[in-house]
Amino acid sequence: MSDGSDSGLAKLVVGLLERADELGDAMAERIRSVANDHGGNCVPLEDLRESCRVELRNVLLVLAGRAPLDASVGATEGRRRAQQNVPEATLIASYRAGIKFVWELLIAEASATGLVDHEGLVEAVSSIWAVQDTMIETTVAGHREATTERLRSAEQERSALLEALLTNRSLDAGMLLAAIDVLHMPRYGSFAVVAAEVPSVGRQPLARMEQALSRSHIHSVWHMRPDTHVGIVQLTSARQYDELVEVLEGESVSRTGVSPVYDDLYNTSGSLWYAKIAIQSGRAGGCAVTVFDDCLVAIAVATAPEITQRLARNIFDPLDALPEAERNVLIDTLEAWMACGGSTEETAKHMYCHPNTVRLRFRRITEYTGRSTSEPQGITELCIALHALRQNPEGAARGAAQGRNDLRMPGAS
């Protein structure tokens, strides 16, 4: 830009600076209409006017050559607008509207005063766009920084409230009300707790559950703990409990437990215990979804692991005398028979063998374990032992070794 143009532009801008308050208010009205077009207005009018006056002076001082752009103005503005919940897109649109307003001012003032010719305005436009880019960049950076801080703070508060709800520690009336507000759930209603085993540190086994349930119009909140991924689910009908289980079966990648329905969020910690017991009742290493009320035998086994694992080894240890393949076939046949409701014919179909083969295997089981599949006592013990073995094979083996040590005579080497 030539010296003459610079001088003319400087004089023109000085004239605008003298009217900065009046022009800032006009800019605010322009920006307010743009904000409404982008989803509403979160900023009080007087606040917006004051910001426009400050920002307009900032820009005009640059164009007059009196000072460099003060980037801190934009950063401060961005942080304040984030705290007022102004969306980033609205903020950017507002700045573009403001710069367009400045450009129109320059054109109108140049036409009225003749201080800047057409060539001078063309050269001045590059300075205006550079100012716009810097202002938007610094303002968006401030907005994002403040937004990140707010989200982090909100997530920390949410996590602390959820943990208090799940453990019932320090859960007084005020904290319960705060948790209810954060969860967007009523205190009383129908709820269920879901807990999924964490397959590895930091991995969320049910990362997509909130969205998947939302598609079925089921509201839920989720929380990562060191050993479990926990969800609190609000149910508005009995049918939604079945839908919850169905969605879980499609999403689970590790053992998952579902508590019975409860009616007071204050009792969430107790329901979490039910869900965690349901996890333990599933087969080790599997990804089955276990509903607490649907698997009460397995649940009972999981609540007394030391006793039931000892029973499992006492019953199945004699099978260790057999080749591993034969031992596994006998246990798999027993498991299939229980899953088939005690039907030998259905078990044979499931195992792809003749019913007589199943009967022969049962005789071998009776021979080695001393429990018969035709007597209630034997069936009960076999069922409990099988659940214990599937839930924790290594634990059952350790229980057996401990049991043998306990039976040694005092002083025996």
C-alpha cells in the first residue's frame, strides 16, 4: 500500500475511532441477528455491545497503524463466551459478521470522505482478512480451552457423584440430589444396574451401550471402575428390561451381569452388588449376559466360591485319572444335558451322538464321581459343582490342592 493510501486510510480510521462506541453498538445489533440465525442468543445485549466496542477499537487501531492486534482480547472473549454456552460455530459466524461490518464501514466512509480510493480499499482488504484470521484463531482457541476445562470439571464431578452413588459412601441428601440432577433421572422409578468385566485396563467393554440403548429410547449413564464398566439404566416399562438384555447380548465382549429392577436410586450400591455377583456366575473367559433373577443356582454358587469350588474338585477330581479328552467330553455332556433340561435325546442331538452314547457317558460319570444323574441329590451336587468349575476353573483347582493339604495328619511331611 502506498504512503498516500496509508495516510488516507489512517485518517479515515481515526474518524471511525472517534465514533467507536456508537459503531460498536451498531455492530452488536448486526451480530445479534446473526447469532439468532445460528441457534439463539446466549449473551446479554449490553455485554455484547461492550465486547463489540472493545473489539472494534482493537481492529481500527491496527488499520490505523497505531498498534498491533491485541490477541489477548480475542482469547478472553472466547473463554467468556464458552462460559456462557455460546457454540463455537455461532462465535465464528459472529466474528465474520463483525469483520464484514468493519469492511462495509470502510467502504461507506471512503465513499463519503474520498480519503481512500478504490485501489487503496483493494489493498486494505488483505489487512482486514489477516485481522479476521487472527481474531478468529485466538478467540476459538480461548473458547476451546475454556470448554475443555468445563467438560473436564463436569466429568470429574459426574464421576465423583456416580462413585458415591455406586458405593453409598458419603451419600447424604444433598449429594443424592446432585447425583440425580447430573444423571437426569428421578429418584424413584424403575432402574437396573449393569456391570461388565473389564477385559484389560482402560478398555470399555460396553463403550457403545449408551448410544445403543438411546436408539431404543432407554436412558442410561455409564462409569468406568478399575474392574468393571458400570451402567445405571432407567426403565419406563417392563418391556424395556427385556430390550436392555437383548441389546447387551449384542454388544457384550466380556462377562456381564444385570441386577434385578429396583425403585430408588439410593439403593444403587446394593444393585451393583447383585450385578457383580451375576458377572461371577458366568463362565470364566466368556461373554455371556447373566440376569440375576434368571440364573439363581449359578448366582448361589458365585456367592460362596470357596465352598462350591472345593465341592467341584471333590466331585470332578476322580475324572483326572482319565485321558484329558475323555474327561472333557464327560463334563461337556453333563453341561449339555443340564442346558437341555435333562433330556437325553436333546443332549444327544446337541452332542451329535446316539442317546445310548449319552447314557454310557452318564454311567462313567457316576462311576468316577459317585453321583448319579437319576437321583435328586446327585443331580444337585453335579449341577453346583459344574457351575463352580465353569465360573473359575483355576480357583477350583487351587481349592482342591488346599483341601488335600488340610486333610494331612499333623506333623506329616
